[in-house]
Amino acid sequence: MGRSQLVRWSACFACLAALPACSSSSHGGAKPTPDAGTASMEGGVEAGAEAGGDAATRPDDTTASADRSKCTYERGAMPGETLGPGTPIGDAIPIENIVVVMMENHSFDNYFSHLNEFANRTDIESEPAGASNPNSMGQPQPATHAPHLCTLDTDHSWAATHNEIDKGKMDGFFVANDGFMQSSLPATSTDPALWSGARSLYWYDQTDIPYYYKLASTFAIADHYHCGVPGPTWPNRLYLYAATSFGLTANVVLPDLSAYPFPGNNPASVLEELETNHVSWMMYSDSSLTSLNILYGAMDLKARFGRTVTGKIQDFTTAAQSGQLPAVSFVDPDLASEFSNGAGTDEHPPGDVQSGEQFVDGVVRALMGSPQWAHSALFLTWDEHGGFYDHVAPPAACKPDAIAPALSSGDTTAGGFDIEGVRVGMIVVSPYAKAAYAGHHQYDHASITRFIEAKFGLPALTGRDANAEPPTDMFDFAAPAFATPPQIPPATIDPAGLSYCTSTFGGM
């Protein structure tokens, strides 16, 4: 999200926080649930081995795949109705603890375009040699190695993203970003390269993000994983939790959940599906802004769920060490650290990318050292491309619902929710992750949602997750390759690189 959007969010959240708590009628009848410190961590799976469909009634793989591609399935569809027997569901998935970490604002090519070279491989869909975009003069501007560990923010609004994609030509990144955010720079920042559109074509490699390169080349990475919508942070984070953005296309409005009282029979998110089915979950973050704020605003979450559902990163680490992680953990970096102006941990520009990498290392290391590691899976992804170039055109997607895009004032961008967003990275870290594997299936944020639903026998929230394929091809559940966690060198921060970021962008 942009600085101005975060300022508006802070004002919006302050206003919401001043309002009375949500009506108790929206929360009435909740079954008493243990507080976070004593909540059951057994998973509470009640759906049975076939997760909503016995083996005799499940479609064959070919039929299920064809029907999903035609967007046949709708809200409420159970995993056993939409997935053939070639896709494991329910008890056939030997994962008891799922961890989801969603970082910020980097495309696949921006981060992993040189992973093949690092790992001496050819199987990863990578940025082609000589990739470029036309500059403001119509001349080719080549993709180049980022000169620093941070950049000025690039434009990832609904309108800019559609211009960058340019109907699948992927040639609008330079022009969309040339001069973007220049006026926000401190007066001491006079280098025109800072605001040049060329920065949207920068890429990082193992010299910049060595931990990510080692993690991705050791475990499984998906190279056709797209964010859920061609737009910014808030709508895309909503796609992970709700498989829809409720029509939102910008970071300035919260979804209207008045039609989704809880508890009830109309869940707004996978969190409510988990709660209804007695599957333990938590959100962990040290930030004043989390994905739950984006979904629920200033709503009293303890009143809505009848228990504490948030904790700090240290709580995650402590739970991992003691073998008390819930069945599903959502872990957010500090989404408000954009105000740190170069020192943020969420990887949102102008944050130092190594600071975010070190944050992820801490989460992964805690899980690897947990007694629960043997049956865990961590999904690491990025919420959207952040305005950075990727060469793969977003494919068509199933509309989540009938809600049309709610455009910001003055935005006349044509487009709907029937297309994926720009490609981003997604890495699976698990004992069962296929070693050094590249998954080529089409996924988006709702695919992780569908994996959670497939494991715990939960119904689809929208047409998007109903027709999504869970990323089970990235696992080998019969032969865990990493029963003993591999040795991954710890992520470090180059002090000179961090100093450049904070000194260059510290006055913003």
C-alpha cells in the first residue's frame, strides 16, 4: 500500500475504533471457547477422510479439472465435490499444523528470476534473457539487477496494475512508474534514478536475498502462482481469507460484513469456517495493522469469536517450541512498518528486502525447531507484485461472486474479477515438500484457502476457492524428504545496505 493510503487507513481505523463495539446480536449465541493460552491445539477435524464427499461420489480427476476450469462450482461446494481422487483431501493430507506467511509487494520475476542460474536448473519459469519494457521515449528499457536493497515505492493500484499488464503484453511497467512517488521523497534525494520507471524492472538474486534463494531451491516453489486480483494489498489479502475482495479494488475502504453475522450460517472468511468446525487458529503479528484489521476493521474480535484470536510473534515462537501451535496459524509481518522509511520488515518499498527476509527466517526456524514440525506445512507468499515487472500474463480466473469492482473516484479502468493478478512467489516449507521442486499448476491466494478447506473439510466461501486447485502437487505425502529439517544458513542484514535505505528514504 502507499504512504497516503496508510495515512488514510490510520485515520479510518481511529474513527472506527471510536465507535461502539459491534452489536452483541451479531455475536450472540457463541459457544464458549477457551482463550488463546488454553485453546485446544488438536485441530478438531470433524469432516472425515473424504472432506465432504465419500470416495464413491467424488468426480474423476478429468471431470473435476474440466468443471473447475469452467467455473462450475459455487459457494458452499465441499472439497470432495470439486476435487478428484488424484487430489488428497481430509485425512489423506498428513498435515496437522498449517502456517501461512504473506509478505508484501514483490513479483516473481523481481525476486526469483535468477533462481535457475543459482540452482543450476532449467525448470523454473523465469524472466527471459533480454526482458525489457518500453521507456517513456518508446525505447527498450532492460530488466536489470537492483543496485540497492530497497527502492522507492512502485505503483500497484488497480488502474496502474491494469496499465502494467496492458492486456497481457506486460509492457506498461516503466511508463506506469516513471516519476511515481517523486514528490514524496525528502529534499535531499536528488538522484533521478530513484524515481525512474526503470526501478520497476529491477530484480534481486542470491547476492541480495540469499536466504530466499536457498529456501526456494531446497523446498518446493510454485512458478505459476498469482495474486488474487490485479490491484493492491487490501483486496489481495482479502482473497486469502475470504476468496473475494467484496468488490474492493483499493486500500481505502473496508469490506461491509453486515450480511455476515457470526456465529451463523453465512461465514465471511475461512477463519469463521475454522471456528465453526472447531479447528483451532490464530493470527500472530507485532503490527498495529494486520490482515484481520483489513478484513474486520475495528470490530471487537474477541466478542465475535468468543476468545482471543491474536498474538505476538513471540507467542508464535513460544507455541512452536512447546508444541502448542494451533491447527492453522496466520503470521503477518509489520504491515505498518512502511512508516519506518527503509527499515520496515514487511518488504514493502522502501523497506530493505533483507529485513523482511530475516523476519521470515525467524518464523521458519521456529517451526523447524518445533516438535510439531513432523506434520507441519508453511506457505510463504507475497500479497501482490507491488508494481514490479513480471513477464507472465495473468490468466483468466473464476469470478468469486456477482459483485462488480468498486472503483475509486476518478478511476474508469475497465476490468473485473475474472482475471488473476500478477505472478508472485509461493514456497512450501514442510517435511512433505518435494525437494528442489517447481510446481507449474495455476494457483492464486484462494488455492491456499482451498488447501485449508480440503484438509479440514470446509465448504467453499466463493466461486473462486470453489474452483481453485489446492497446491497438493508440491507435496509428497508418502515419503517426507525433510523429516529432519535441512540446514538453511540464517538470514542476515547487510548494515551498509540498510543504512542506504534508511538514509535515502528516512525523510519521507
